[in-house]
Amino acid sequence: MLRFGPYEVREELGRGGMGVVYRGFDPLIRRDVALKTIKLYDIADESERRQMQDRLEREAQSAGRLSHPSIVTIYQIGYEEIRPGETVAFIAMEYVPGWTLATVLEKTRITNHSLALRLLRQAAEGLDYAHSQGVIHRDVKPANLLISSDGRLKIADFGLAKLLSHTMTMTGTLMGSPFYMSPEQVRAERVDGRSDQYALAVVAYEVFGGRKPYQAESLSALVYKIAHEDPPLLELEPAELAGRLNPVLRRAMAKEPGDRFTSCSEFVDALEKACAEPEPSMIVRPEAPPPAVAPAPPPPVPAQPVPVRPSRISAPWAAIAAALGVAAALILGVKFLGPQESPPPETLAQSQQPVRKDEPAQMASKLPESPVREVAKVDPPAARPAARTKPLPAPQ
């Protein structure tokens, strides 16, 4: 059985340019471990091999001090001669059953933005913690982001990128994939935590867009684009989401580290804000028309008094009627209100003198002109004979 130090090898998990990754078993603690091997025998020069071993130990010690839920814990570093003259270094670390993000992206596209943000948040928290401890990853990429069966993300290979970079330089091997390298890395400049932020932004671009931001047919063309060209804009549905994500991704992928976010968590904060639906108060909706209200009834019109039509009796006839009424009243008054003693017959006879023939004419001449004046010119009636009256009975 193949062994690396105290660890038993159970199965091979994968191969890389510098070695093989195995699932091992710790018989003392009774737990599974991951074993990453580095082929030191590829380095022909003995002194360089010794320098490589010293560097490996320092990086492993730095990464081994990291203790965070989003970082794969390193347990031990050691050496093993697998064949005569072929010595390998091995690193025993926490075994995470599940998949790498690279495997997930190869099989499907993460369309659940909440899930994508949750994974990126865990990666950002782990990176920020490592940066606070003075440790830079230098090789953040989907293959180094492990997703456990319960959905927990853990960052693997902390501290190994620098070691592997130096080893590959000595062996003439290109270090991994350059798609996630920052502009300062391709320019061979000093890097800090903002270089990891750039790589995390490339991962986010791939998660949301389904492709890497830079594509080229040769390594030199790819390196030139990373160093000099802005990443192409995301094309998503809905377009409004892409419009909110693009400024965030471009800032995190800025050519100059000083133009990026101050931390990886701040970068993910901006992503979450861009993915969030706009606030209801910010959404402009057309105002609904006010409900129809029946018009108020008009105020009641006050009843107008009915005009009294003037009598059709003309003024002359009215005067005649008034004169006749006065005469009748006088006659009745004399009859019923006269003295209790009977007047002499001659007095009564004188009071019953016939009306003068010219009296109606004289009365009519005193009336105003009227269309019915001709009526007044009718011949007067013949004089009536004086009526005989009996003396009033004496009161009892």
C-alpha cells in the first residue's frame, strides 16, 4: 500500500503539473485527509532542491496558521521517497468531499444568483481573513474553490501558488492557467490582497456570464489583454442586471490595484447590491387614475314666484266698475243705515231722480284713451221710472 508518512493512500483524486492529489486516511485520528504531492526530483540541482524544500516549509507554516471556515486547514508537511532517487514532498490537509467550482461550471451554469453570491461571499471572507494574517493566495481560480456536500465553500492551496510558481520557473514549466492572473502578476510586480480580489472578480465574471472575460489564441495575446484591455461587458438577461453588474466587475478588475475595492468583502457587497431588486420607492409606476366620482347634484333652484298676470279688464272698465260699486254701496248704506223714522215721500222721490242722459258720456270723457273706448260711447239706457218705496217699519 502506498503511504506518505503516517497516511495511507486510498484513491487518486487528480493530477497536476507538479504532482498528484490523493485521498488518504489518518489511522491514528481515524479521519480522511487530502494529500497533495510535489515532485522535488524534477529539480536536478541539489542546492535548488534544498532551497525549494525550505520555501515549501515556510509557506506551509504560514498557511497552516490559518484557521477559518472558508479555508482548507493544513495538517502536516513531509517527504517521501516513492522510488529510489525520487523524493516527493507531500502536504496533508483537510479533506472536503464534494466538487470544485471548476467541475460545477463545466457541467452547468449557476443561474441561481443567490447561490452564486453566497459562494462568492464565503470566498471573500476567507480571502480577507488570510490577507489580515499576511498571507496572499496568488492563485484564486475555480479549481481551488471546493464546494462541500452541504454547500460550504473552502479555499484550497493557500500559500502553495508562490511555491509552485518558483518551482515551475526553475523547471521551465508554465504555472497553471493565466486566465485568473492579475495585471501586476503578468508584469511580475509585487502583489498583495488586491491581486486575489482581481482573481475573485474573474471567477465572478465567469459564474454570472458563463465564460471567462479574456479569450486569446496564444499566451502572449492573452497576457497582453489582461495587462492593457478592459474586460468585455457582460451580456445577461435581463439587460438591467448586466448594466448594474458591469461597473462593479470592472472596478474589481481595474488595471491598477489602487482603483479596486478596499477588500474582497466590499467587492461582494457591491455585487449583492447590484443583484438586488430595486427598492419599491425607486420604481416609477404610472399613477392610477382617481376613482370616478359622481358629480354633485346642482343646488336646488329657488322657486320663482309665479307672476300674476294682469287682468285683461282695461283701465276704463275698471274705473266704471269701481264707480258702480261705490254707487251700490251708497244705496245699500242709505237703505240699511238710514234714520229709523221714515223719510218724507218727497225726499225719497227726489233721491230717485233718473240719471242724466249725458252723465255716462261725461264720465267716459274723463277716462284715459283706450282701445276699448268705443264701448263707452254706447247709447245710454232709457231713464228708468222712479221706484216707489215703502216707508221703513218703525223699530219695535
